[in-house]
Amino acid sequence: MSNIKYLTKAIALSAVNTNGLELEYVSDEFKDDKEIVLVAVRQNGYSFRYACKRLKADKEIAKIAIINDGWALKYAAKELQNDKEFIIEILSQNGMVLEHVSDSLRNDKDVTLAAVKQNSKAIDFISDDLRYTYIAKSFIHFIQMD
């Protein structure tokens, strides 16, 4: 990683295209440039942490970043982190992001169902309360079939 601030947009684009984490080293002007940030998060979703505040609330950028790296969710604007429909849209493409979803959404049946449908291993990240509910329903269903 370099310590220089990239002087031109073309140079900044080239740098983040090679390594999205180079977004950390571009000027604030470029961290606020949607094109540059999109290239960076496509290359490395975790680079989202270096985007400006305005772009951390941009659904398009946040979605790409979070699908690529679930950890990026913690850098998204709070309104996106708590937007149930937005989270479901992400989980339908990468269910394992459920690990990084807020506790209240991990206790939501629609949210957890979207995650588990996409990747059954996401069941590890649902809330304990909801897990016990699912287990109890499965047990009752099993007994009724007997």
C-alpha cells in the first residue's frame, strides 16, 4: 500500500481497479466519487469502509460491497443496516451476510428465511429464539407425521 494521494482520477481508478483497498489512499474528493468507489468495492467489498459518508448511504454501492464482503455491512449507513427489504435483497444473493446483520433482523422470520434459502449454513447466524422456534416446529411436524 502506498502513502501517496492519487493525483488524477485516471490514476485513482487504475489503483482501485488493481486493489480496491487503495481507496484508503485516494484524496477525499475521490472517496466521494461514485465511479471510483464502485470500482473499488467491486474489486474488494471491504474497501467500502473508506468511502465517504454520502456514498455509504448509496444502496447500489452498499449492496455490491456487502455482497462481496459481509463485513462491509458495518460501514453502511444506519438506515441501510436497518432496512429490512434492503437486507433481504442482499441475503437472497449471499445468505452468509446474516452473520453481520443486526440482532433484531436476525430475529425476523422473513430475513432469516431469505438467508437460509440462499445458503443453508446461514442458519448458524439466526437468533437463538428463532432457532428454538424452528426446532420446535420441526419437532411438532415430525411427531404429527408419526
